[in-house]
Amino acid sequence: MLKKQSLLLWLLLVAVTSFSQARKIEFTEYDLPNGLHVILHQDNTTPIVAVSVLYHVGSKNEDPNRTGFAHFFEHLLFEGTENIKRGEFDKYLQNAGATNNANTSNDRTFYYEVLPSNQLELGLWMESERMLHAKIETIGVETQREVVKEEKRQRIDNQPYMSFQAEMFKRAYKEHPYQWTPIGSLDHLNAASLDEFIAFYKTFYVPENATLSIAGDIDVAQTKTLIAKYFQDIPRGKKPVPRPTVVEPQQKAEVRDVIFDNIQLPAVFQAYHIPAQGTPDSYALDMLSTLLSGGQSSRMYKALVDDQKKALQVASFPFSMEDPGLYITLGLVNMGVDVADLEKGMDAEIAKVQNELISEKEFQKIRNQVESNFVQQNSSAVGIAEQLANYHVYYKDANLINTELERYMKVTREDLQRVAKKYLVKENRVVLHYLPKSAQSKPDNTEIKKDN
């Protein structure tokens, strides 16, 4: 959900990047009796504090006939509570010189406020209101249905190539709930009753399914007292939080299709099945993406954009998730280049990694880039709060914020070659060719088949 931010607040956020580069991030964590997990990081260098709550609910927790609920709630829970009137959620924060935002993934929903540190109590009150007293009522549901529709139109339907995630995932997953994306189905949202929305809230927005993570200019003892004041009496949920247990069967044959889109230039999208985040091979695959497309000096960019001029842009990245995810490679075709030629070029770069061990010099460059990226993740108060919450929820180890880099540094050149050979193979992938809609009507193009 996008929120307007003033220039002053933006500058304050930038100022928080003074959190030092490779220093250890100290934190305190504990559980309240109701199951709420709390993580506190104190840094008094800047009078800013980030208050965040991560709910362990994403699109994969949804009913297949009611997709889009997790993302919908990201919007709905700004509507108001029993003690915050409709439309006043943002006003409280704006009046305090604060900003807020939220985002939803396949695995979790994350809310946060960035406030002047003397407004910490306001952030805690508002998040406790969201957890305990949110108003799930018809007027809010109807309002946010329209908001979600408009968001889908702007960000997906009217943006070239942006349907690729939905098109890719529904082909890559046949049984696992990753087969639909967080935006979900508008038809499902329209068909849902108010009781279904209330049930979703009572099931997932409970303290035992949440992590309260606070970073910035705080006093730990005082913050604990305030947290007890606003969160300790929130009751646990009345039933266990459901978790999907579906295991996606191994893909054994390449899946190919053509998508006709409102675009000018064709594109190639490839998705390979990979292990879940946090597994040893996931770190090697992450580093592999740096080798292939980590900047203009990367292999794919130099070969396909600079030298061969087959592409205007290329990228590769792991779509890492709590359960096994996808490794995406993509390329936007240059003028006059056939889409099949670009795909061959992309495959050739992967083949080089599979067949040739990279040099020590190139490998050291990758390690340096990975280390730099890791440090940048922890360069703001809200970034630290989010990382601490993520590490706790996904790995049950918040201290990975200090030690996960060691896992990357254990990856070897041989590991990069091995994972490329193991996962980046044709029988393990989905390939989509994006073509202009004008190509759909060409009678002489026998290779094009309509997507179903």
C-alpha cells in the first residue's frame, strides 16, 4: 500500500542510514504470555523509531476459493478501529510527523510506522488497535474492494509485462498455494461475505501469529512497559493458526507458453524450481544471480546487451520464499531480434556457468557485492526491524541479522556450478514468450499458440 511521505520524513529516513556498516546489531527478544513475540533494537543516534508488526499470513494461507484475502487485509486494516474513526489512521501519524506503510507477500503481511522517538507510544497504541479492535464492516470492505481493483488495474493490468508473475506461478505450481499471487482474484473478493472477512481476521490477526519488532531511539525498559500496557491483555486466538502442508510435486518436463500482451517488444521469462529460502543451496543461487545479472558488468548484461545486442535489458533473481520458490531469468528483446534468439542467448550464459568454473577474481567480486548488499539491508531503522522479524518468523533465529552473511561466505565456486547444473535445467522450468497482441493475428506465424 502506497502512502504519501513528506520531504522532511524522507530526509529523516535517509538520515537513519547512518546505522553503521558492519557493526553487530544488538537486540532483546521475548514472548508475552499471549504468544506475541517481541524484538527490540536500541540505537539512539537519531531521534527516530520504527514500530512494526509482522503477521505470519500471506497468500499461501488462503482458501483456494477466496484468494486475495491477505493482500486485501493489508488495505482493510487502515480503515479504522473501535477507537480510531474511518479516515483518521493516517491523520494521527501525519499530525505526529510520522509515516506508515504495509506490504504483503506469499508468506507474510508487514505493517510499520516510522515516528519521532517521542511518539513511540502512539505507534504502539495504533498497532495494538489493529490487532485487537479492527472494524471489519461493510462500508470498509466495499471501499477497499474498489481500492484493490484500482491497484490491480494500475500496477498489473495496465503495465506491460506485469502479468508475468501470475502467468508464471499458475503454470509452475499445480498443487501448492503459491500457484496464485498475493493480488488474488477480484471475483473471490467480490463473492466473499462479511462473515468470511471477520473469520480471516480472527484466525490470523492474533498475537501468537505476530511479531512486534521495534528499532531505533528507544529505552528498552520503558519500551517493555509500554508494550505490556498495549499488548499484554490482547487474548490469544481461539484455534490453532492453520499452515499449508502441501508439497509441490517435482516438475519433470518443461512447460512452455505464449502470452499476448499490450507491449511493443517481445520478452522471455523463465522460471526454475528452487529450494526454500534459508537452505544451503538458496545462498548459492542468490550469489549466482549476482554473477549473471548483478549490474552492467554482469555476465548476462555484458553478453546479451553490450556484446550481442540481443536484449535491451536482462535480469535473473531468486524468488525465494518460505516454501520452495522459483529462480527467474528474463530478457527484453532488442529491436529486430527474434525472441527465440534471445532465449538461446540466455540459455548459453547459464550453460557457461554449468560447464566452466568461474575464476577466483570473478568470484571475489561477487562476494564483495553480496557483502555490500547485506549491509545495505540493515541501513535504516525500519529495515532492521523488518529483518529481525523476518529472521525470527522464517528461521526462528533473529540473530541471523548478524550471522547470515557467514552462510553466503561459505558458498564456493564449485557450489555455483553445482546449483546451476542441478536446478537451471529445462525439465525444471516454465518458459513464457511475451509477444505483442498484434502478433496474435498473424496467419503465417505457426509457432504462436494462444494461451489458455
